[in-house]
Amino acid sequence: MKKIKVSLFISICILLLSSLAPVKAGSLDGACPDSDYFGGLIDKFCWSCVLPFNLMGFSDNVPDGGSTDSICSCKDDLGVPSFGASLGYWSPDFIVEVSVVPFCSPTLGGIQLQDDLTSMGSVDKKTKNSTRAQYHYNYFVNPIFKILGMFLVPDCDKDPGIVDLDLAYMSMLDITYYDDMLALVFNPESVAFSTPITQAICVKDCVIISATGDPASQNWFCAGCDGMLYPFTGNVARSSNMVRASHVIVTRALASLHRRGLAKETYGDEAMCSNVYSPMIPKPMYKLSMAFPNAEVNSWGGGTTMPLLSPQGEQVLKPDGSVLTHEVTQKCCHPLGDNVMKWGMGRTTPGGGKDNTAVYNVFRYNNCCIRPI
């Protein structure tokens, strides 16, 4: 009898493991494309986004909230402070892939992590003037510097246990991700930000970041030009623009992970020695770079015409009353909430899943203290 129970237990374990094994989607191969992420790690990766390094405060290109001190100190295990030189740098630490197909992973070669379409994302055209869609995302920890053996500074390694690609979070397994009302239970503050006043404030945020590219002035409850940050679900309104829809999903993903304590603040004086908990997403700490379907690095150096704004966020007018514009040079990465008209044009490709799937590199600003001992 005991042998029968053991055999039955082993059989059940084998069935469970086989159901979780990555499989090709068969008829969904075209809906879950291969991004060839690691094949384009050299020529399709925004390496210029990691620069400049800020050693001892010599750089003036520091995101709002980052440390500008020259000297720093951290305590050892005995509580004795040890002094050193401060360092600030951008690090490509994460990958977020967005798709309407659940369990689809373009980064891992276009495989289905689970052959189950129960939570298939949808596009619902309820009215003639608006659409509604649901997207899913996978959140990877991607320590590129460690994988390639670059810029390895022991004092700056605040997550020593992470050494390779790791699937850290999947929206498909989050029950609050599908229903706005259920998400409201866990994030009740979203009620205060669903008013016309807060929506008008977010519109102003969009105008300012479109002209300046500086996320420092953004309110934490806004997603810049992507609209409202809440709710933390995959439901996106007016989703005819896949680039904009996937962009706001990435912002919501980072914000929800901060709220749960799964993402922490890595810059500023308080995070110099170890990462600190930040329930509200520090937007200036992040930059995004689309890697798929059309890598953002392909448009590096191009130009986009944008309206010129005054320090108060108002459009500057010419004597004849027309809007004064200026040329904005495109880079291969951008801040959260930036206008998709500046970086997102021509990013989709019809068919083959490339019109509803996107992969983003997430750059995170880090401050650390390099001590001689």
C-alpha cells in the first residue's frame, strides 16, 4: 500500500511539472514572436543610456533625487562608519515584456510558459470612439553588467544573490490584475485620483515632460503622457496605439512592484549603502528603452519637432500667435511617461504578433559608496 501511494505521488508530481514546462504555442507561434533579445545585445542595446557615470559628484547629469555628494560613509557589521567616494550610474537591471497573449515570453524565444489561454488578453470595442484592451506582462531581473562581467564594483552590488536572468513576476498569477474593482480594494487611494481635477493635472504633466524630457516634475499618481497611473491592472483604454498601451503597462508594473515592496529605491543619500523601501514609484530613477519589435536604438540621433514651453509649462508663442517649436534630438532611451510621439513612431510591425507584443529594457539609477577598505 505504501509503494502504491509513493508511485501515485510521483506520478502527480510529473504531471504538474510537465504542465508547467515551457511549450511552443503551436497555432499561436505567430502571436508570440521571438524577440531575439540576446542576439541583439550588442548592436540593438542602448549602451549610451548607462552614461555618464557620476563619480564624487563631478557630473551634473543626475536625476532628481539622486545623490550629489562627493564623500559618503557606510557602517560595517560592528556599526563603525567607513568613508569612501560616492558613485552614481544607470544600470540595465530589468526586462519587462508586454503581450495580449498570457504566458508569452518573446525574450525566451517566443515560447509559451504555460499552454493555457484562460486569461487571454482581449480588445473590446464598446463604442465607435474608444477601445479597451487587456495586456499581460512578465518582469525579468536582468543584471546585464554581471552577466557580461562589466563594471563589477563589490560595494555597489546590493543584490549579490542575483547573478543571471530571473523571471521575478508574472501578471497572469496576480488575481488583482484582471479586475479594476478588486485592485481598488488593495489600492484604495486610487479613488482620490479618479477625478477631473487630477486628470487635468496629469495633462499638464504630459505637456511639461513632452517639452523638457524631465520627469522630476511629474506627480506620482500620473503616468505622464500615458494618462493615469491607476488602476494597477492590465485594462487599458483607447488602446489602438499598442506602443502607448504597452508603455503604460510597464509604468504600472513598476509602480505596483514598489507598492508591494518587490522593487526598492536604489538612489539618493538614504540608499547609498543598501536599497530602501519606497511605496511610491520614484519615476526619475527609471528609464526605458524599447528592444522589440523595433529597437529604439534604431532611431538614435534623429530629430522630432516639439512645442517650446516656458518654465511655468505654458507654450511660447510667436508674435503672430503661432506656437514656437524646437528640434528635439532622439536618444535610445527615455524617462517614464514621455510622449510616444517623440520616441514611439514606427515601432510596430503588422502581423506575426509584432503589433501586440513589446519588450522593454528598464534602466535603474544606482547610488553607492566605494570604500577603500
